[in-house]
Amino acid sequence: MDNRDNIFSFEIDAVQGFFVPDEAVLYDLVIAGWGPAAVSAAIYAARKGLNTAIVTKFKGGQINDTPVVENYPGFKSIGGKELTLEFNVHARQYGLPLLTGEAVTKIEKNNDIFYTSTENQRILKSRTVIYATGKRNRRLNVPGEEKFIGKGVVFCAICDAPLYKDKKVIIAGGNNSAFTVATDLVKIAKNIVIINIVRGWTADSYLQNSLKKYNNVEMLDYHRIESITGNNDFKGIKVRNLETSGLYDIDADGLFVEIGLIPNSDAVAGLVALNDNKEIITDRDCETSLPGLFAAGDVTDVTYKQVVIAAGEGAKAALSADNYLKFISNKGE
Ligand SMILES: Cc1cc2nc3c(=O)[nH]c(=O)nc-3n(C[C@H](O)[C@H](O)[C@H](O)COP(=O)(O)OP(=O)(O)OC[C@H]3O[C@@H](n4cnc5c(N)ncnc54)[C@H](O)[C@@H]3O)c2cc1C
């Protein structure tokens, strides 16, 4: 039976075809992450017969928080959560060991064996690794942000937007993510203020145009959020007009932070070459600077960051890992 009801529940993974990896086993491949790149890599690896284990912080990637995806072939329009569910339904048929709820904290290589450590001190052994850990939200790093996360400072619009019905909200950012959030919130919230630190807006023009018909949207470019205000409860922000240097308060009920993403490459920093944006440098076959360690998707320096591209890169990484393993096993023959 294709039971999709609790596909995100860890407890029922076992009955759905996933089970916990075995630390005693030397796997052909360990995959870090479970977004589109990792899922695709897992499907290709399973079909190549590689003994594969997966370790991921969350079961699903950035699209989990995306209201709708309209550019993934085969689905004219599908919710991000629904697409993640389709990926899980597809992948689980291979019965792969998958460890969820644990981030990879470190990867080491000794005598051609990779040791992948997790935040709960587990260590998985493998002959190759595919690192596909994507990106996470960039923070403002201003006073008060940490204190009010989840209590007025919001990073997941799809999760929290409904809480701001008829309220005043601020959106930090000027990119597609910020405007996507704005186009959702404009129909729910009473007022929206969009604040960008640089001059102008980088969101696609169709997104910018979609806001023009609303009169409850204020747009402030070249303004910098200096701090979050409020003692016990979130009150709003202090913002500086970078043109005039004037500092003033904007009171609001919530602040949605949409100022970009940073790669989750910390666990391999120092092990493989990263670019200035901390993305893993890969060649066209998803090879990194360390033989046997492949990387795919948004955590890499691949030019465009999209679901279809991450899935394609994941497939390439798995095929490259398979080739590498063939080369290793033929060595010395
Ligand atoms: C708001 C928004 C809207 C978007 N809309 C679209 C769209 O409409 N169409 C489109 O094609 N693309 C869209 N994208 C981009 C798309 O979501 C990404 O390109 C894609 O998800 C990248 O896939 P990935 O597998 O590389 O990484 P991710 O999706 O980021 O997945 C990374 C995975 O790694 C896990 N992980 C992270 N750190 C660790 C760690 N240390 N150890 C183990 N696991 C870890 C995470 O839990 C997650 O499972 C959107 C992105 C955002 C933010």
C-alpha cells in the first residue's frame, strides 16, 4: 500500500522502507543530505547496486518551505512539500538505510576510507561520499535577532505567514525569495514594508509587478536594519536610511528575513576546496578536490540553483561515485 499520510514521520520510516544505517558496515557510498540532489543520487546509486547509506538533518530540502514549484518537469504546478513527498515515495522503494535528524559534523579520509561523523557521535564508514547538504538562511546578525527567532523574527514564511493575518509585517530582502514571501503575505497581512540594504531590487520583474496592484506595500531600498526592538515581546526594528543616515523605528508584528542563503559546507571546510562563497568547488562530473568525495546541488559552485539542476547533479555524482569505485576495485589488477 502506498501510505503517504505520515511520510515525514521518522518513527514509521522502518515500515515505509527506510531503516537506520549500521555503523559496523563499510558502505560503498554515504550520502549527506536529503534534498533533491541527495534523493536523486540515492536513486541512481541504488540502481547501480551500490551499498548506500544516507544521513540527513531533515527529510526534505529547501523546497519543503516553498509554496509552489512550477518548473520541475512532469509537474505543471506542485507544492514544495508535495514534491518532497513524491521524492520520498520514489526513493523509499529501494529500502535504503537513512538516518534523519542528525547533521553531518565532520568527514575524514584515512587509507581510502571515509569516516562521516554526525552530531550524535555516530560514525559511518564508506569508500565514497556524496555531499549534498544544500543551503540555509542567512541571518541579519543584528542585536535582538537571536532572542526573537520564532517570536516575531521568521525564517520560514510558508510555516508562519498565516499567523500574521491582518497584522503589519516587515520583510528584509530584495531578491526573489523576499518578493515571493511578499506576494503571499500581501493577501494576508494588513501592511507590508519591504526593506533592502542595497539600492534597488533584484527580484524578477514579474514578481515586482505582481505587487504593484496593492496599496498596502511600502518599499524602502538602501535602508539597513540595525537592531530588533522589544523587551519581552517583539516590537519592530530600528532602521537606518543609508542616504540620509537617519535612524528611526518601525513598529510591526513580525519580521520575515529573506536575505539569501549560505552553503552548508562547514563539515567539509578544510577537507575540500571551497570558493569565496563557501561553496564546494566541483568539476563537471561533481568531483571535488578530494578523490572519492563528490558534491552536488546548492552546496556546490554549480552556476544555477534549482530543483531540476540539483537532481541532475545528484545523478551525475552517483554515476561518478560508481565509476570511481570501479577504478578503485580495478587498481592493482
Ligand atoms: C524560497 C525558495 C523558493 C524556491 N523555489 C524554487 C522553485 O520554484 N523551483 C526550483 O527549481 N527551485 C526553487 N528553489 C531552489 C531549490 O529549492 C534548490 O535549488 C534545491 O532545493 C537544492 O537542492 P539540494 O538538494 O542541493 O539542497 P537542499 O534542498 O537545501 O537540501 C539539503 C539537504 O541537506 C540536509 N542537510 C543540511 N546540512 C546538513 C548536514 N550538515 N548534514 C546532513 N544533512 C544536512 C538538509 O536537511 C536537506 O535535507 C527555491 C528555493 C527557495 C529557498
